Amino acid sequence: MNSAAPPAAAEILIVDDTVGSLNLLADLLTGAGYTVRAAQDGRMALRSARARTPDLILLDVRMPGMNGHDLCALLKRDARTREVPVIFLSALHETGDKIKGFSLGAVDYIAKPFEPDEVLARVRTHIELHRLQTRLEERVEERTVQLRRSESALRDSQERLRELTRFLQDVRENERTSIARELHDELGQALTALRIDLGWLRKHCEAGCDDFRTRLDASHALVERTIESLRRISEGLRPGMLDVLGLAAALDHLARQFAERCPIACDFQADRDEYHLDASQSIAVFRLVQEALTNVSRHAHASHVNIRLQETDGRLHLLIQDDGDGFNHHAPRKGFGLLGMSERVNMLGGEMNVDGSDGTRIVVTLPLSTGEKP
């Protein structure tokens, strides 16, 4: 007889209407160290299994009233007993009965009269397999819970990062606005006053002071260039036209400035003069176009850029298309230009698609503000 120790604290439910067979199996399994419960009919066995789930069920096929197949079907339909391994006991040797048993969820079949060592070996094997499967499922569930927690923590971290990015962008825009205002109001006014004074000196300079007048002319020209540079820097920091005339006018001005500074034609078209955008949306779209044009001037080797702005079904659609070199979609990207643009769009609840197969094509879709434009 097999002397191997049984799985610890294993409990077996034996269901058999034949008292002799029931006692024989009970003595065999108890002697091997198992805890045994017995039932002589299907209904008693079903109540016993539901009351306290066993580790394995030995089930006779031929029983009066509820037979083994019917009981097995009920056990497998109940969530409390579904996973308990069932081994059929039967003096029948027909293949059809075995196939039916396996189709109902049985894990094994032992033919009567049975060999004690075979019974112990099969019982031990299926209890160990069931416990291994249960532990594996528990580990999978633990790992699944850990994965869900990690995913939740990652989502929270990403959201906090987006909030931080949004805050930093707001701070940067506010700082740009403040610097632009100071440049315009303080330095701009001082340079304008200096230009007026230099103009007065040029006008009243005596005719014989050629060297002095030459110096005045040069100083006046330098102040003019400085004022122009200051105006350009101030517009780059915070476009005044965006607040005064709106997004379409500011983008049109930006496109014309770009075409003047770079040997690249830039065409801008909008389907309307005003869009219902809040301040954050307007500056975001302006910065997207500004960043895209910067990328074109630095990397694209393009000769023409098209910018299209239109509203459709309550959403704003922005297209930026150049005829430059494009880029390889499979090559690793360097720099943060497109990444920053994409993140800015995501924060506003929009979508951005980039195609570099034929020049570079950037398509941005943003939800429009529901309120009136401030």
C-alpha cells in the first residue's frame, strides 16, 4: 500500500449508496491520514458539500434518486463547490459513461472493484493538483491586484505630472505676459523717449557739426533697431494681438512675420474671424503654431507652409502642413518639441496626429469652449 503522507488537513467527501463500499473507502482513506465525511445519497451529499467545502469528492455513479451525474452537474453549477475535484466511482466500463462524467467536470474515473493503492494515488494526486491550482490562482489574483494598484498609482502620477505641467505652463505664460508688459511699458517707453530726444538733437544740430550729427544719426538708428527688436521680443513673449483682435488675427500676423524672417512662404486661412475659446485655449493654439513654425525653420528644409483653422461640430481643427523633408516614423525622436505640443493638446482634452511621410503634417482637434469668448 502507498505509504506516502497525504496532503495536510485534506478532507474527502465519499458519496455511495452501498454501505460496504462506503465503509471500505472510509477505512482506507482514514487509515491514510485523511479526514472523511460520508453521504449515502445525492441530496445529503449536496447539503454537506455546500455546508463545508471538501478538498475532494469521491462520487458513485449509480445511486437511486439523484445519480452521480446529476449531483456532479449541481455541484459544478454552484459557485461554492464548482472548483472541488470530483472522481467518479463506477462498476460500469462503457466509454460513453466516462465521457459524460468528464463532460460534467469530473477530473478522474476509478473502476470498481478498486485497488487501494490506485485509489490513494489518484486521490493524493488530484488533491495536490487542486491545491497547486488554487495557490496559483491566488498568486495570479495577488499579482493582478498589485498590477491594478500599480496602474492606478501610475495614472495618479501621470495626472499629477499633467497638473504640474499645466501649472508650469500657466506660470510660464504669466511670466511671459509680465515680462512683455514691462518691456513694453518700461523699456519701450524709455527708448521711445530717447528716440524723441535724439530726433530733437538732430533737428537742432548746427550745420557745421558734421561729426556730431553723424554720431546722432548712428545713435538714432541704433535706438530704432532696438525698439524694433524689443517689439519683436515682446510679441514673441505674449502676442498683444491675441488679446485685442483674437486668435485668427494673431495667427495671420504670426504667419506673415514668419514669411518675412525666413525664406519660406507661409499661408494662413481661417473659416471665421472669431472662435469661442477661453484664454488658455487661445494661447495654446497660438503656441502650437509658433512651435510648429520654429520646427519648420530649423529642421524641415521646406519652401512652403500651410496653416488652416476651422470649426466643425463644436470642435476646432488646426492643420499645419509643410513640404519639407518630413521624418522617419520608426526612428527614435530627439528633442521635446512634438512631445510638448502633444502634451499641451492632451491637457486641453484634444487630439494631435503627426505624419512625417510626405513633409510634416500636424492635425490638432480641440473642444471649443461652451461659454462666450472672454
